[in-house]
Amino acid sequence: MVDLSEADIIALARASGVVIPPQLVAEVGYSINGLLEALDQIDIPGLDAVEALPIIIPTGTALRS
């Protein structure tokens, strides 16, 4: 997997409504790229054969934690 660039990280953060201070972009990038690399190592047999289920929340109901 190719590492995310600083521009990628800033764009993804902006898209999620997160502001990363410029002096922390490199550190956040290092952490995110490390996490993505670790997640890429997880191999669950048969996971690709399972169809994802959409989460549908009926209008007018609240989630409870």
C-alpha cells in the first residue's frame, strides 16, 4: 500500500471536518500510515465473501448508547 501524502491527509481531514495544525501534519501522517500498514496485515479468511450490510436508521428515531 502506498503511503498517504501530506496533501492526502490534509484533504481527508478537511473532508471529515477535522483541522490539523500545520506543524502536526507530518506526525499525523506517520501515525495514519502506520495504522493503515498494520490494518493491511490483518487477514480474516472468507471476509471478502461476506456482503456488507447497510446501516439504516429510520427517520425520527434517536440512537441510544
